[in-house]
Amino acid sequence: MDKYNPQEIEAKWQKKWAENKPYEVNENSVKPKRYILDMFPYPSGAGLHVGHTESYTATDIYARYTRMKGYEVLHPQGWDAFGLPAENYAIKTGIHPSETTKRAIETFKRQMNSLGLSYDWSREVNSSDPAYYKWTQWLFLLFYKNGLAYKKLAKTNWCPSCQTVLANEQVVNGACERCGTAVTQKDLEQWFFKITDFIEDQVFEGRSIKGLLSGLDDVDWPESTKAAQKNWIGRSEGASIRFSITRTDTDITQTNTDNGQRKSALSQSKSASLEVFTTRPDTLFGCTYMVVCPEHPILINYKLQITNYSEVEKYINDSRKKTDLERTDLNKDKSGVRLAGVSAVNPVNNQEIPIFIADYVLAGYGTGAIMAVPAHDGRDFEFAKKYDLPIIEVVSPSVIPAQAGIQKEAYAGDGININSDFLNGLPTAEAKEKMIGWLEEHKIGKRAINYRIRDWLISRQRYWGAPIPIIYCLKCGPVPVPESDLPVLLPGDVGIKPTGESPLVHSAKFQDVKCPECQEPARREADTMDTFVCSSWYYLRYADPHNDRAFASEAQLKKWLPVDLYVGGAEHSVLHLLYSRFFTKVLHKYGYLEFNEPFLKLRHQGIILAGDGNKMSKSKGNVINPDEVVAEQGADALRLYEMFLGPLEDMKPWNTESIAGVRRFLEKTWKTILANNFGSNASQLKNDDQALCRLINRAIKKVGEDIENLKFNTAISEMMKILNELKELMLRASITPAAEDFFKKNFLIILAPFAPHLAQELWYRLGSRESIFNEAWPKFDPDLIKEETINLIIQINGKLRESLSVPSEIEEVEAKKIAMESDNVKKWLAGKKVVKVIFVPGKLINIVVK
């Protein structure tokens, strides 16, 4: 028997697979389909590390298994190739991003193939390929023509070094996550996608489109991911309330609670008002001041009435230097400026209350103004204490209010209303409803729903992205590029060093254009699209990647979509997944897709930590290159080790030395399968083929179920256990050649998805010239894996009191008899009356006593 040599074996079969292309989809197949997908990887110059290969190995195992279960499997791969890292590297090195991206893709692809991943490379896509981004631009035009893409002036996170807009998620501790430069705020004309139109359900031309919220009920996703999406959308129910604005010549710092001295304000002009949204209309009697954000139009509309406007203007300018994350930091000192000369009127008690400008209120949430109830909001409480503003308790956590005194902290929970006139004594839920009714009756408010999510800003002032297909004409205004003129190609005649505006502005070739409508000289949009746009629809392109007439044909979309299993990092829980769902719902609304949700089942792989316990990072020098592991231990060993580390979704520490354990398992498999005769040393022993059949049938059942549930670590553990039990069996029994052959072949089949090279080589050495992956996944015999005995749990009033070994097929009458005859059970029943006995077959008996 020759020695197991993984490098030789793996090179041999990888070469054959590359030549024979066994993983390409058979379009003529009548098998049921399965679409198994990895999240679109960004091809960085550093190549893969072992953290990346974890999820790729997981989906490969599942794809190979699913093919053997009789499905036609689409398992493609491609590249999220546009983006800032490649552009920044090009600026640093002078190498064009198209070249560095090409090299990175070659490295990634070589590494993936070295792991034996069974991708259908005939469907490879690249987001920076004009054949791909032509359809990214086509989708932009679809959105534009249906009012879902628009341009407006917006406050943005701006990196002075990268010279581009950043999403909130790209700002870490007030700095750019890429370069570490402090981020500032900048007003720019930007393109947006109207994602907010798809929060709730809608019906369009007879099609029901489930919203971004309710659609989550229809998918098998981790609950934490669903919760993250719901939190990002931020749906909240409450009321909108209109506060009248009045001029005042006095400094209002205290609220007059004497009803006889109330100032009439209901007669104020409705146009002179300030609208707020609140989830707690029941606390309106406790509102003692108001706060507007620095961007609120009241600051312009009442500029002449605000007598300290110079102070207010300075505060506005200072706030522009802060990001939204800095402004809403719960630990930051709450600052603000009173708007002297104007006040608001609380509509429920006609009290004049001061108005402040404060940057902890954001323009993007609600109306950009809040009613401050300091007794029942921690942020308002801190602000009120700092500026010596009234704090009026209007919700008590108990029926009996706490004794009067200085309130030490805000109470934000539900309770019973106090100090609230017609709401007194009502619990929170009832008080909310009654207050909303009062507001609607007096026409100063109404029931309302608010959302935290805002429309998606897609403009980027960089080069390496898909150009936005809009032309600006002095006569016609913005004009969409005709579909026949797509793609709008990235020009090659520009420098890409950031200047604060897109490099495309300076391309004569790119900007030398005529208006499609009037043929007069015009200019193109110079911004490129956020790379999230490219990755929001790529899963659709895999269905029909070479189609030059549509992003994918109706027939292919119907055949392959939606995705059955999607695997990728939890860091994409919100944006990528939310944007992909948004794209799907838009295309469903306008009749291009027949489904509402793109990914039916989603799972996240956990982070693999470096040996030092930190996250793998090139900058920290702790990255493990899979090339090194493959060269030393082999790809199959690496695959098994990553899957054996622990549950797929868990965070796991890497230990290179531990790979030797799975390598020994592979060597043991090699020796076992190539052994001439299991029973060669047991000729004098009694034959026990049935015990061997029980072993392999148990493994077939366990490994198959574990793969279905993505529990790869326990599947591998079961196969290791089976080989150990086989060794013990061979010492005590003889095995016939037929039973031995049955075991070997079935063991190799269930091992094949995990260690494809080893399994294929041993399958070949057993005499087959066909691929092991053409074999059907074996069926197990239920009768062979039944346990002869079970542990029957005996409970008394639900508490464990005994465990008895009984026949697995024991009937209820016999089980109850054995339980009652147990000395230990008799002891616990002494002096008690048995009310009833509950029998759960194969598991337990619960005796209820009193």
C-alpha cells in the first residue's frame, strides 16, 4: 500500500475537473433545482485567508451533497470588483485598478480551485466588466423612469483624504475606516434610490409586493439578522403633533401650571407651527421645552424673530463639522442654544415653552424637531438639568405616585398617568389612545407611523465604479441615456487622484456628448454608483450571465431563482441584504420577477480568529494564507479542519498545529479503504456483517442530517467515530468481502463532499472509472439503526427521579409497570396520591402526584 500523498492526489483531480468541467449546470436537466450561493467576494490583492475559505468550504460541501441527492445545482462564483480599495491602491502605486483587480481575481480563482471548490466557472461575473455594469446602468434607468432614483442636495459624510462621500457605516469613531482621516460634513447634490417606498406592503397592477418588514416573515434567516434589519428600518407608531409658534419678549424657563393663567394659543395661525413625531403622546402634559435640529427650516423662517441669531448661527456651523454618529453619541455632553424671541405653545395645556437648537436631534429622523419630556426621557432629562428647565412627572410606574421631590433620573417605561388632566389614572396604552383621539378631535395632531431608514444615497465622487447613465442638458435638463447607448463606459483618459469631485469631470472623451433629445451639446453625470448597487442584483445575473439582451431572461430567472441557500458574513446583515431585497421588490413590482424575497435561507459563518486571539488582519500580520496550509497538509485537511473547528456560525480560534488531527483521520481513511480484508485477522471469530451495516447506516443518517442542517463539525465527528468503532469491531468479529465492500463505498460517498480529492482517488482505486460525485447519496435502513434499548426517563411532577434501561419498542403498559416497580420511584411516591401517568414513547414517563 502506498502512502497518502495529498499534494499529488489533489493536483491530479483538480486538473481533471478543470478539463472535464463536471460542475457546469446542465441546462437540459429535468432534475429539481437548487441554487447555492456565496456572498459576492471583493478580490483584494492580499488574496484569500482561512477566514474566507470557511464559508466557501461550507457551501461546497452542501452543493456536492445536494447534487448527490438528485438536484441540478447552480453554484456560481464572481467578483465584486469595483470599489475604493482598488482605487486607493492605484493612486498609491500608479497601477490602474483594472489591472490590480485582474491580478487579484486570478489569485482568488487559483486559491479557490486549489481547495477543490465545485464552482460553475462558466457563469463567472465581474462587476467591473462593461458587460455586467451595462445592466447595473439599465437598472438605474428603470428606477429613474419609475421615480425611484432622484437627485437632491444632501448633507453627507465627507472624507477629506479619500475625497468622497462615506456611508455612516464607513465612519468609525468619527474617522474614515479606510484611511483614518477625520470625517467632516458636506452639502452635495447626490443621487438617491427611494428604498423607503418599499418598507410596507403594496399592490401594483394586481401583484402583491411584500414590504421590507413583512417579507422577513417568509424567509429562513437568523433571528439576529432579521432583528438588525427591523432595527435599521426602525418602524415606530405614535402621533404627529403640531405646536404653535409665538413671539415672546420674555425668557421662559419655567412652565406655568396654573390653569387660570394659561395663555390662549389655539387661535395661533396654523402656518406658524412646529410639527413633531412622538411615540409617547401620553406624556404631552410633561412637555416643558422643544428642540429642533440645526438643519430645521424654522431657523431660516424665523431668522428675523430670533434675537440671538448670531449665537444660533455659530452653533449651526459647529454642528456641520460633526457626523450623525458623533451627534447622537449617548455619552457626549448635550449642548444647545435657546432661540430667544420665539416660543412654542404646548397644545394640551396652552403653556408657552422655550425652543432650543441642539445637534442631538437629527434632520433625518421624524420631523427634525422633538417635544422634550425630561421626566421620561434620559437624553431630555440630562439636557433639562443642564439648562435648568422644568421636569414634570406625568407617568408613575405604580398606581400610587412616588413622593414629591427632586427627580434623580428619567423613567421611560409604561405606567399610570399623573399630572395629566383628562389622562389621569389611565395606563399607558389607554392614555396613548385617548390622547391621539383628543389631538384628532382638535385637529392639532393625528395617529402616525415613522421610520428610521432614509433613502439610499448612491453617489460616489470616485473613478472606479459604474458611471451613472444621466446626461445634463441646459435646455432639456437631466436626460436618461438611451438604453441602446449602454453601457456608458469608464474613460481611460483621466487621472484618478481624488480632487473633491469625480475624475470623470475631467475626461474630454467622456464629457463630449450631445443631448439625446435635442442634440445640443451637453455633459454627463460624473459621479459613479455606490458599489452596493453592483452587488444588489448579481445573484440574478448568475441565472443568465451571457445574455446581452436582458439582465437575465424570464425563463432562466423562473428556473433558478430565488436562491435556496445563501452564506456569508454577519457584517452584511443590514446594508447588502437590505439593498438586495429592495432590488428584488422593485423588479417584482414591475413584472420582471415572480418572487418577493431573493434569499430563502441565509446562514452566517463565524469569524475565525488568528492564533493570537484577534481578528485576522494584514496590518496585524496574523493572517493565515490557505496556500501555506494546502502546501503542507493538503486541501482536504484544510477543508475538514475548518469545518471541524466548531459550529459554522460560531467564532473560532485558529490553531495550525491542530490540523494534524484531521490529517491523521484522512490517513486512517486511506489505510482503511485500501486494506485488503477487514476480517483477515479474525478468521476464527464469529461473523458480524450486521454490526458493520449498522455502523454505516447510522453514519449515512447522521452525516446526511448534519449536512442538511449545516452542522459540519458533528458530521465529521460521526465519521471519525465510525472508523474507531470499525477498528473495535474488526477485533471481535469477522466481516465478509461483500459487507466490507458495502461499507467502504458508502463511507467514501458520505466523506466525498468534505474531502473530495481523497474520496475520488480511493473510489478510483476501488475500481470505478466514474466520478464518485455521480453516485446517489445512499439511503439508510431505519430498521438497522434502531437502538435495542433506550434510557427511559422517569419524572415525578416534572422532576427527574429515575432513568431505566428498557427495550426501545416497549409498550405503554409495560413501561408504566416497570416504572412503578422501581425502588427509587416507590420512595418518591410514598405517602402521595398518583393523579395521572403520562407516557411519551421512547422518551419518558411523568407521574403526576399530590
